[in-house]
Amino acid sequence: MFMTFREEIRSIMARDPAARSWVEIVICYPGFHASIFHRASSWLWRHHARLLARALSQFARMFTGIEIHPGAKIGRGFFVDHGMGVVVGETAELGDDVTLYHDVTLGGVSPAVESHAQRNQKRHPTLGDGVIVGSGAQILGPITVGAGARVGANAVVTKDVPPNATVVGIPGRAIVRVKGDAGEEFAPYGTPLGDLPDPVARALEGLMDQVTGLKARVEELESQVEDIETTCSPAALLDNVEARNAGPENG
């Protein structure tokens, strides 16, 4: 267990530029405290002291503002930055080097069945290694977020996310990153630097391009119709007839 805590201290130092020493992390970081409490409550949960495990997790919630159910499975290098308002459900599973920011919810969904029928069922998400979840994001249901994925701030994710994707928006839409991009570096709050493509904005831009093209075509057709109307007007036809009739006399 001490090796696990040492790895988490190293991971916090690597991911948070505000961390200046391991002493500061041990004393001042609620995410580290929540991890310690969770390791202890999880041990109690696995050894069937479940009421005591829940009591310890609730004490950790009051002390840190982070609620992690003792039944959740969390890998090494876990880091909760800031942490207030984080909720991790009972059947959630997190891989190694996962980063969560404040107000993140790894929650379940409520199908139309009795609550007792949901017990001992997978109800919460699974996060792969190296996943980063930005502040305010909600990941709901027994879905899988692939290794290396980034979930942007305030995204709502209810479907599986492929590995190495960035998810933005409500509902969350995945944008697959190219391996080796700058996005492969650690991205605070799950949001890489630079322009982040918005799939909705991209679709709207495509529609606007089509509307602009159709408008130009309509204007062209209207111009052609006006020319035809001018050519085929009664006055124009009468002028043509008179010109034809006058032609032989002039000849």
C-alpha cells in the first residue's frame, strides 16, 4: 500500500505544476487524502465489513468533499485535482493513472426496474488507463471510456468512448485524436491546447455552405427567368411581329 501511495505522490507531482513537494501533497491535497481513505474502505469492503467501509467513506466525503464508494475499483496513480463534488459510484472501475477534476460524476442510470434488481449489477462506467475527465463532466451508465481518452469539461457521456479520443459537448461527441499529436501530452481538464474541433459547429458550417450554394443557384435561376419573361412579354412579341412584317416592305 505504501508503494501505491508513493506512486500517487509521484503522479501528482508530474501532473500538477502547483505541487512543490511530497510534504505539501500529503498535508494539503484532498485528492490524496480521498485516495488513502478509499484504499482503506475498499479493503474493509472486500473483507465484508461493509457497514464500517461505508462509514469510513462517508467520513472521507465530509473531510475531503470527494465521495468514492468503497466498492469502486481504482488502479494506481489515481489523481483527483481540487476534487470538491467528485462522485464515484459503487461499480465504477478506473485503470492506472486516471485523473479526475472537481464536480465529476461517474454515475449510474436508472432503468425501469426495481432498485433491488439492480444490486450486484454493473451500473457505473469503466475508465481505461490514462483517462482524463475535466471539471463538471458526467459519465453515466455501464459504459467504457477507452485508454488515453479525454473527456472535456461539462461533457455528458452516455455511450462508449474509443481509446485516444477527445469527447466534448452535450451529449458527448468523440473526436479521435491522431497518435503522436500534441494531445498525447497531459491535457489539464481533459482539454488539449489549441483549437478543439466541435462536431456540431462543423456540421453547421457544412449546412451553411450548402445554403450559400443553393442561394446563389436560386438567384441565377431567377435572373434567367426574368430574361425569359422580358423576351417573351406581349410587348416584346408584338415588336418582333411588327419587325418581321415591316421587313419585306422595307425590302
